[in-house]
Amino acid sequence: MPPLLEVDELTVGFATEAGTLVAVDRVSFALDAGETLGLVGESGCGKSAICLAALGLLPPNGRILGGRVLLDGRDLVAMPEADLDKVRGGTAAMIFQDPLTSLNPVHSLGWQIGEALRLHRGLAGAAADAEAVRLLDRVGITDPKRRLREYPHQLSGGMNQRAMIAMALACKPRLLVADEPTTALDVIIQAQIIDLLVEIQREEGLALLLVTHDLGVVAEMADRVAVMYAGRMIETATSADLFGRHRHPYTSGLLASLPRVDQRVKRLAPIDGTVPWLGDLPSGCTFRPRCPRVLASCAEIVPVLAPEAASHRIACHNPVPA
Amino acid sequence: MNLRFVATRFGRAVLTMLLVVGFIFVILRVAGDPAQVMAGDDAPPEMIERYRAALGLDRSLPEQFVRYTAALATGDLGRSFKDNRAALDVVIERLPITLYLGFVALAISLGIGIPLGIFAALKRGTAIDRFAMTFAVLGYSLPNFFLGVLLILLFSLHLRWLPSSGSETVWHLIMPAMTLGTAHAGGIARFTRSAMLEVLNRNFMRTAKAKGVPRQRRLYRHAFPNAAIPVVTHLGFRLGHLVAGAIIVETVFAWPGVGRLMISAVAARDLAVVQALVLMTAFAMICANLAVDLAYGWIDPRIRVAGERREA
């Protein structure tokens, strides 16, 4: 069976005053129903751009320069806007980083959830209200009947994110794209939202594409992890393999820089140097200037994502020994 | 909308009106002797004294203020110096014709301004946007007397299609309403455009798209209600100004409204009528502001339900 979501050589550029910057460079991955893929990397590595591009949500200066995004075998990149409107919020739903600004301030929660129900499922009036109440209850919002008439500014960040999730679930999607869903929330609320997402993903059998820079969240939720650096995917593996047997020097650096509760560490180990600017990427491997294992060939040949084991692929000429 | 919200706004409006009344009272007595002004510069002293007694100016200031406010409350704004009619009546008989022109002009300015602003925002940075904004700047920077005279030259003198002055028929309305309407359309277009641009980039617009809301609906049901908030503010001031009349346009087209009354009353030093006009304009502005405040509450739930408890 083909995967539910297949991203194939996706390339995304942003028009800026300095010319077109390539934010996502020929990225490919697949996602099966019921599976969670964590997309990790530092800010600006292109992980959010992949999600936005996949659903046709790029800002006006963003453009897909190449590649395909197949959902259920249909290419979303080539799809007309009117058909995309049926897919978005239907088969594929998305939740965002900042729930308060992501909800419309002048409409009640009931109105906003009801709109999705009407557009995709043809529900209206009392039937839509009843379904909205069920959805709010489903995501753990207490007193859902009353909340229906409330506005985003009356609710806390965690409540709003739950409402966003309810809205995303409204039309029984098969793919949920979550772009940093917990980043703007308090730590305790983060944990609650993660638990909720895990529970819903299991019960509904959703494919979940989870974008985050929080490796802790990934460890908790993802079946597989893909690590991005400066627009390229540099390592992908199952969660267990990535945390236990990572091979790419950048992934090792990322994991080494994490604080741990089970060890006394005097100082965290940051990765030397800074993320390169997309307008001035180094030749060959883009991680080369910061890499402790750099070879002469790294400057000349761009490493491609090559299979290391059945489900473990890395893009590196001199990987960390297994 | 809750009662407390309406009551607070209403109380504020009443307080503002009282301040205005007090202000006018003080100004009238600071700016010179009203009796002297009314009697004229070369009036004999005993005539001025008679005026003072008739106007109650010989009493103490607090007593004057109480009598003044009490008279205002009963609608007595003094008598016109010109024909001895009640000043309020003189003003009110001019009001319908001014409001007629004002509301038609407002409808024109909204009908042009809002679609133009939305359109320019959607076509931001294109030739269409630049053309629309050039029109807008032209609209509000072209002086009314200039555009008015141009229209008269073209449609009255050259083409002989429209009457140049008066208010008898609908044909008389066209040119003054267009002059006034296009002037305000420019401002409304610019307000609408900037408000729309601000809203279009907000996160909830992306959410609406991610939800599968079609483009037209995203614009009219998601973006516009948010963009309307600053536009309504702007509109409130326009509404207040309507009552004051369009002094220039009314003069150019000999439109017998409040604006022209203001000119003639000031020229004739008809103090009671000027005072009635100022009070009525202030009253209209305060009512317009109150209407805007209430409309805000209706459009923006963040204002309407402010003060209600916020859930953690």
C-alpha cells in the first residue's frame, strides 16, 4: 500500500530583497496512516516551510520551486486552489504554534468550529452545535456548551490550543500537521497538549507530522524522526535509533547540547559556530564549517541521504561510528 | 451586549456634554461682552445696559450658569438677533436638507471607499493598487471648492446637464453629493486598505485557509470584520461632521443647509444662533462617538465582554 503522505524532492524558495532563498532543498519523506513523524531542527531550517508548502499555505513571497506532495496519491502541488480547499480541513488538517493569534478574535469558538463542519460535512444549526460540543468535550474542554459561545480572548493558551485541535478534528482528517504545537505554551500545559495529541493520534489512527525544535517532545511522541539542517534533511531514523544510534555529527551535537536530568553536567555542550544564512550557504555539506569530523571531500560533494540500515538514512561523508 | 457596558458609555457621553456646555458658557463671557457684541460697536451705553439686563448678564456668574444650563435643558438656546425667532428653530429647520446631502455623500463615500480599499489591499503593490491610492489621495487632497467649481464648469456651464445651485430637485443633489462623497471616499479607501493589509497577514487568516475556507469567504467573513474596527472609528467622526454641514460645498452650490447658516450667522454676529450651532455640533459628535463605542462592542467581542472573567 502506498503511504498516506509522500513528499518527493520538495524544494521551497522565498523571494527576498537578496534574491530567492532556498529554504527547503529537495526534501523527501513518507508518512503512513497511524504513524508519527517528528521533523526537528533549529529555527529557520525549513521544517515549518515544508508543512506550509505541503498544504499550499506559504506566505505570498514563498513558492514551491520543485517536487511533489502526494496525499492519497493526489499531487497537492499541482492541485487547483478550489480542490485544495476541500483537502485542507478535510483529509488534512493543521494546527499552529500560537493558538491565540491563530483563532479569529471576532468569532466565537462555536462559530469557528461550526464553519469547518458546514464547509466539509454540510452540518448546520443544532446538528453542528451538537457536534462542536462533542468535539470540545473530546479534547478535554470542560463545560463545552458554554465555551461554544466564548471568544478566544476569554480562554487560556492551553484551552485555545485544545479548541484548535477540536477544529482540526472536526472533519475527521487522516493527516494532522502540527507546527510547533506546544512552543507557545507553559511547560505544564505543553505536557497536557502532548498527552492529548498522543491519545487522539492513537484513537483516530491519524498520521501525524509533528514539527518541533524540542527533542523531548519528539522522543515522547514520534515513531520516526527526520533531522533538518539549513533546508536539507540530514538524518532520518526511528526514534529509538535516532536517540540511541545517531550517526550524523549534527544530530550528535544536537543531542549533546540537551540538558539531562539523569546526569550532572557542569556545562551544556553547544555546537560551535552558527547556522549559515540561506543566502550564503557553504559549498558541499552545509554543516561542514561547524563539523568536528569534517573531511576535505565535504567541501566538494554534497552528501546525499543514503540508507545506512533498513530505516536509517544519513547524509554524511564521515558519520559518527555506530 | 451587557447593560453595564452601555450605561458606562452613556454616562461618559452625558459628562462630556456637560463639559462642553460649561466650556461654551465660559468662552462666551471671556471672549468679550455679549451685550456689546449684539448691540454693535457704536451703541449708546444705556442700550448696552438694556441688553445686559435682558440677557441676565447683570447677575452673578454662578447664577448665570445655573439659569443658562436650565434654559438649555428646556431647549431654550436664546433668540436669533436677526428676526427674534428661537435660535434652536432657526438651526433645526436647516438640518434636514444638510442631513439629506450628508447621508447621500456618506453612502457614496462608503460605496466607493470600502470596495476600493479592499481591492487595493488585495492587489497590493500592483498598478491597480497604485491607481486606486492615487485616486484616494486626489480625492481627499483636491479642495472641495476646486472640485465643486470644476463640476459646475463642466456639467452646468459647458454641458448644461445639471443645475449649479439650489436644492429643489434630485438633480440639484448630484454635484454637491459627488463633491463631498469623493472627498471622503479617499480617506475611507486608505483606512480600509491599511486595515485589510494588517489583517490579511494575521495568523488566523492562515488558519482559515488551512481549514479549507474558500478565498471569498476568507476575505468577507474572516478578514473584513476585523478590518472594520478602525474603519468604524473613522466613520464615527464623519457622522459627527455630517450635522455641522459641509460649509464649503454648501456655499459653492448654494445649498441652504446648516453650513451656510453658520457662515451667515457668524458674519451677522448672531450669537444665539452660533451658540446653538456649536452646541448641536458638539451634541452630534458626542452621539456619534457613543454610537461608535456601541458599534465596537457589537463588532469586537474583546470590547463587549471585557471585564467578564477570564478562564485559566
